Amino acid sequence: EQGIPFRKNVPVGMMVEVPAAAVLAEEFAREVDFFSIGTNDLIQYTLAVDRGDPAVAGLYRAGDPSILRLLRTVVTAARKHNISVSVCGQMSSDPIFVPLLVGMGLRQLSVTPHAIPELKEVIRNLTISK
């Protein structure tokens, strides 16, 4: 309205950090340009485990089947609607889970800087068929 130039096609995406967002990924994928899966909160809210509470922190498990199913739901919706999806959080910086994430179709990982050299080595030794 004020005649100020701006980029009209700024990509708009969303964080997927709660189970409800993951379950509805198919619907959201029609409306956004990308997803970013925040694994720390997604795991915490899905498993009802406060990772900061020593009494229950041991129950916080990134590899829980419910978490993997939610990740697959988001990746499948993103692929179907041709939008990008990235993952962040402790899971994406863990060399144990990186092959699984790559195998699930995730190609953009947001990781802590100190993890980059080790994760690059892990990824360089992967093949998609593995």
C-alpha cells in the first residue's frame, strides 16, 4: 500500500514440533513451502517426557517407533506436495540416527557445529540403498 518494494514470493514454512502438526502434515503441506521438524520438542511432546526432568529423562528416546512414524508422515507429505523438509534437534546431530534420517528421505540436517566433521564422515560412507 505504501509503494515500498518487497519480495512478494517469500517462502513460508512451518516448524513441526508437536504431534498434532505431524499428524496433519498432509494438510499443512498444501499451504506451506517447507517443513522443519524440531525433533527435541516432537519427541518430548509425543512421549510425554520432559527431557530436563531427571526422574523421567531416561524415557526420552529418539528411536521410539511413534517418533519414526511421525517423521515418516511428515516426509511423505512433503514429498507428495514437492516441498522441502529439514530436521533439527539433537536427533539430527546424532551419528547413530543420521543414516536412518537420510534413509527416510531427509536431505537437510541442521546440526550443532562441533558435530559437522563426524556427520560428514558418516554421510560420505552411506549409500541410498543402504
